[in-house]
Amino acid sequence: MLKTILKWVLIAVIIGAIYYYVTKVTNASKLKVSVDKITFPISLSSITDLAGGSLIITVNVNIGNYSTVPYTINQISIDAFTEKGTPVATQLSPLAVPVTISPNANNIIPIQYKIGYNNIIALLQDSGILSAPSITDLITNFALTQSIGAKINLKGFVVAESVKVNVDLTQAI
């Protein structure tokens, strides 16, 4: 009799766990990843940094939870590429602490990238902005427009409670 009860309890626990996991996987399609904004540190020192070889930019990634259950984001790995697929930057650091997103809510997570001068040139060339780039052209364009004037592709993934959501976004910078 005790064995029968234990079997039914075990079956109920297994069914409950399967239901929970299937619900999470199904609702993961309701997680939407987008770019809120990309910011450049606009200052004389940032232009000097650019002339010296690199620039740190911040990409605010917006993760929307359009489901009825909360999700905890455990990992974000998104790299930056040119329009033609040339790698230009990786995240400076992984997600420090998990982020919980309530049902039917958004959360913005800032991700920093360090983009080298040569990679900025690759972005501009792949976008058709510069054909024969010089540091003067790049700094002038950056100072006047407060943007690079190219498109960047962000590819990678977000892991929310063991469910992987792929990210493939194109954003003007």
C-alpha cells in the first residue's frame, strides 16, 4: 500500500515538473528582446579615447515579458557585428546578478562594449559611409552628429530560467 502511494506521489511530482517546464518553454516565446538606445560618451575625453584607439558604448537592451509568469534572466551574451557580419565587439562583462522581470513588464539592461578604431572603420566601410577613412573624418563625423552613422548587428542569446532566447537585431548607431 505504501509503495502504491509513493508511486502516485512520484508520478504527480514528475507530471508537475513537466508541466512547469513546458509552461516556461512555451511562455519563453513571449519574451521580446529589443534595443532601447545606444549611447556614446560624448565628451572631449571620449573623442580623445577614440583617437587613441577605442570607444566604450552602452547598449540598453530592453527585455519585455509579455507572459503571465515572471522570468529571471540568468545570462545575456550579445556580440556586435557589422552589416556584413564582421565581428566588432563583445560584451565587456557578463550579467553580474540575475534580473527578474515581472509578468507583462519590461526591464532595461545596460550592456557595455569597447569598440576599437579599426572596428569602427569596418562598421563605417561596411555601411558605405567611408571609402578612404581617416581619423579626422571619423572624429568630425562623431563630433557633429553624436553618432557613428552606421548600422550594427547584435547577435547572441538571453537565458531565462534555463530557456535560451536567440537575439538577432539590427540598430542604427
